[in-house]
Amino acid sequence: MSLSHNKPKKSMATTIVPKDYICTQGDLALINWIKEIPCEPRVEVVLIDDAFVERKWMECLFQPDAYIGDGVIDCYINLIKAQEHLKCRSGGRVHIENAFQFNFLKRDGDVETTTDELYPIKDIAQISSTERRVLLYLDHDMVFIPINIREMHWYLTVINARNMEIQVLDSLGTSFGRNDLIDTIKGLQRQIDMVSERKELKDHRWPDLRIASWPLREIEMEYAKQTDSSSCGLFLLNYIEYWTGDELSDNFTQDDMSHFRKKLAAILLSSDINKRKGCPLYKYDKEVDARSSSDVQILDSLINPKKRKLLCVSEDNEVLMEDDDGPITQADLEMWFVHDWDKRTPIKIPTDKCTNEFLLSGLSIKDMPVTKADLIDVLCDYIMTIQDDTTLE
């Protein structure tokens, strides 16, 4: 059984409609299964590129008044970035920053700290990283930067080089000041200046590098306005997905965002590029795992020839909740979702010890071919669990 969603947009020709924000029966069944997983110990349920979400962080998508965390924001941003057509829009080439980068830009905007203090000559790695990022920005017409105000409010800043302006898309309008944004732009200007002193900046897409002098333009939203106190992160994600540089490609409302909160959970969990799809990663801290005598626990095999079959799934992903053997249970749903998503056996990984059993558990699933991608995933997970320096070497 698989779930299909229209978000993020699959093509520029796709029009997102209200029902695309609403959970199907299949979505709800998946969400109910995830809710059965305890928030503790730590369980990683989403891993998309370099962003991940643990089970307890998913709670913000199940509580209507919760603030959306940056892990959820980054995972959906990575889904957007995976859509090739969203990398180039009518306003030009787009680069989308992660939710944390704004903190570095804002830090660099502090005039009380000198550039030499921020980037000592001997810190070649940090200087090189900043240089690569500046060159990346200059190779795009628009840079989307999520702004987070004290973990209270999200809004989107777009550095629009073609228009030579800083665009602000805020679901609450001008309710909040722009001090964070001003410091962010100052920080980016300082980074550009530092890089330009080290090398000649040419053959880029920006007509002017003095971005601190570009005007701020508040984008007026007709319908895509927030009327509650907690949906700002959801509005942010849809601004990122739909903004072309001049307008939103699709319309949405507060009512759509209220539905999208739970839908977002299903989209992240069921995404084909979610490496934890169907195989949550259990992380045991030392104190949690102190009573365990084994380093690795392998869950029961998901391959069960006697398991019940899903009788019917409609075109709208509606699950028939009863078959010839009686009512379908939560355990049945779990087996269907896990088996159809990914046939690797889930594993629980403690972080206090590492053994070869972990590698064996990932590589010796009976009757299942191991691809190069599987091998890389297992090795990366293994390396991440190593706490002992000698073992790591």
C-alpha cells in the first residue's frame, strides 16, 4: 500500500486545490500508527537528505496550537528542493536555505564584533565554507531565507537579485518588527565583502552586490493570511513552495493551513526519499539502555506469509477497515505500511556501544538483496552510533 500526495507541487502546471491539504483515510491510518510509537526513547521517523525529525518532534503536527519546529521545516524544505521544476521559477533560479542558516547571518550582522573576530585568518575551514555559500547565492537569482523570531514566529525573506530588493512574506503582515531581518542582511553584506576581498567576484547573476542598500518590500497577501497564533511555520512552507518572485503560484487560506498541519505529517512520513520510511531508527541513551544486556535489538521480521491482506484501498487512498477475517487492527496497519514501504527490518540502536552485530543486522536480512544505497545507509548509521574514539579511528 502506498500513499500519493500532490504536495510539494509535482509540476508548475499543477494547481493545488483545498482537498490536497486534507488527510485521506490512508493518511490518518499512517498517522495513528506513528502515534503508537512512544516519544521516549528517541525515535527518528523522518530522514530527508540532511534533515531529520524524531517522533516527539512530530507532536507539533498533531497539536493544533503548537509551534512548528525547525526539523519539520527543514524536512519539507528538502522535499521542495527535490522538485527540479521548483529550482527555476518565472523569477529566475532559486536557492532555498535551511531553517538554521539565518542564525549565522544574523550573528555576522552584529557590528560590535569585527570580521577578524568572526573569521580568524587561521580558521580556513570556516572562511572557505562562507566563501562557497556566498558564491552559491550569487549563482542564483533568488535566495529564500526562513526567518525565526525567538522561536515564536516564522516568516520568509527573499533576496531577489533581479528586482534588486529584499522581499518579505509574513503571514502576520507587519505585526513583528524587522530587526532580525536587518541584522541578517547586514551579516550577508559582511560575508560578501569578506569574500570579495579574498577574490574577484565576477561572472555572477547579481547586478549589484550592495544588498544592504536594497529596499525592503513587504508583500501584501490577499488570502494567504494567518488568523490564528500558531500556523506561521505552515504559511512559511507554502510561501517557499509557491513564490515565483512576483506572486504566489497557488492560493491558500488559514483553513487550508489548519488541515495541512496533519497532512504534513503524512507527506513527510510517506515520502519516497524519507530514508526512515517504514523503518524508524531507535536511539538509546546510556541511561535509557543501562539495563539492556544487548547492544542491538532486532525487531520481529516483517516478512509473514500468513499476514492478513489489505482487502481494498480506494483511489482516494481510503482504507477499508474490515476484511474477511474481521476488523482490521492497528497491528495489521503497521504490517501493511512497514512491509510496503521498505522491506528492511527496523533496528534499535543504542548510543553507548557499537558492535559488529549492528552491521550484520543491516546486511543479512533473509531473502532480501542489499543494494549499494542500503549498504551506505547501514554504514552511515553505524558510524553515527560510535561514541568511543578508539573504535571510531
